Amino acid sequence: GQQLNQSPQSMFIQEGEDVSMNCTSSSIFNTWLWYKQDPGEGPVLLIALYKAGELTSNGRLTAQFGITRKDSFLNISASIPSDVGIYFCAGLTGGTSYGKLTFGQGTILTVHP
Amino acid sequence: GAGVSQSPSNKVTEKGKDVELRCDPISGHTALYWYRQSLGQGLEFLIYFQGNSAPDKSGLPSDRFSAERTGGSVSTLTIQRTQQEDSAVYLCASSRGWNQPQHFGDGTRLSIL
């Protein structure tokens, strides 16, 4: 089946540093989504990407949909303590898979004040 | 309500019992999804509803799992004869359509003793 390889698995950074994480796949995706999950809560949508090459920002977050449609990255600039959480990439292929999202394994982000 | 609502938030039950989990999607969202998240893992797709029908049930792990959706709104996920490996967080999401971003509830944390 389809798999998304997300890296790194975890990151420990100082407040104010920039962060980068990415997802790659052997399959093509038509939509890439990035979610953040806090303990005891469901994932919250951060950014949605719909076109190959698309670069989208949401505040301090920037994400890109890779040209090959097989990868995406998420950058967080000037990290703050509330950025702590687990970040997931997710891909949507469409077609007979309809709305089935395939998720990466997550990146655990820790920010030291 | 404004977001996806799931109940109960926590459920502890004995092995062999049946459990029923409920999801109330965002008003107007025609697509509804169930996912399962095991400790420290990404999300695993279970089933997708468009209206009251389920075009994709491919993720249901066994015939002990079933789901229904009535009136194009509330959905219930039923697990019969629960096993310890069923312990996980069960997340529900909804979207305006299958190719639109999915918004998640906070999940039901199921523990099988």
C-alpha cells in the first residue's frame, strides 16, 4: 500500500530557531496536508496544498508541494514554546481512494525556552 | 457545534464486550471518515462515508468492526467482541467533499482490559 516517509522522527530545538520537516513517497499524491496534534486532542489542519510546486504560508509556517508530487516539506520559522507537538503530513490520491488520507508517522517537536 | 464532536472521550471496557463510538460531524459536511491511532503512531484509515453510503470500507481491520451513518450526519463505529489489540484512539473527521481538507474531532480513547 501507499506509505509516507516522514522525517525527522523527532527534533529538539531552542526557542527562536527555524524548523524543517519533510515527507516523501514512492506514489503520487494530488493533495498534501500538514496537521499538528497536541496531547489528548485531534489533529488540527495547518496548511493544505493542491498543486505541484505550490508554496503556501500560514503565519510562521511555510509548506511546499513538490514538483514530482511525491514529496512535501513544512518549515516553521522563529519557533516558540507553543509550537511543541506532533506534526503529521498526509496525502490524498483521489480516484478510487476517494478521501482516504495516508499519514506519515509524525515528527515530535520539542522547543526549549 | 463548530467542530467535529466525538463521544465518549474515554471508554474502558472488558475484553469481549461490544462498544459503540459516536461522531457528530461539522454541519454541512457530507464526507465523514474514521481513523485509528495507536500509541505513538500515525493515523490508520478505517472507513469513509459520502452521505449515508460507505464507498470505501477497505480499512476496517476485521468483521468485528462496522460503521453506519444515518441522515447524512451522525455516524457510529461499532466494535463487537473487543480484543486488547483494539485499544487505540479512534478519530473521526469530516469535510465538505472527498477532496476537501478533513477536520478532526478529539477522538475516543478506547482501552480494553
